[in-house]
Amino acid sequence: MASPSAAIQIWQCMGMYPSETILIPSGSEQLAVKYEYYTEFLVPCLEDQGVEFIADPPSKDVWIAQMQNLGSTSEEIWLPDTPLSWTPDSQAKFSGREELSSLFEACPVLPPIKYLTGW
């Protein structure tokens, strides 16, 4: 398991150099796990840290369909782990590298890999 600082570095690298195979779990079961992690853990954790979101999450079925059709629509996707989903005040509050690193150390953006892969 990666240390919290290594996990943040991986997250930052993935943001700078996205790989569709890494960022987009392929099956609806993996997407369901990610959605549940987002809505049951990540969002409450981020809110406890002071993050406010622009919009409420869509239903699980809608979100999974959007993720499976990524790139084929101009529709905005709800992704709570990206500052673009946050209010401008929250973006400003966590705009520094240290603030963002501390935030994601407290609230890891991905569920443990064993839940996505079953390994």
C-alpha cells in the first residue's frame, strides 16, 4: 500500500497525464463501487474539511451511464475529487499545493484497489 504522500503524488500524476485505463474503471460493477465510495465516504469527508460542491450527485444509474459514455457527450460529469466540481470559494481555499495535499491525505480520492478489482 502506498504511503499517503505517494498516493497524492500518484493522484497528481494521473491528473497531469491521464490514462483512460487507469481513470475509468471499465465495468459497471467497478463504477458502482467508485460511486458508492464517492457518495458514502469521499463527499462527506471533503465536506467535513470545508469543501462545498457546485451540484449534488446524480443517481448511481445516471452517473454510471455518463461514465460509460465519457467522450461521446458534452454533458458535464460529476466528479467530486476534482476542484472543478467545487464552489469557487472551495477552489480558492484549497488552491495551494500544501492545502490540496493535506485535504487528499485526509480524504483519499480512490477506494482501496481491492474494492475495485476484488484482489
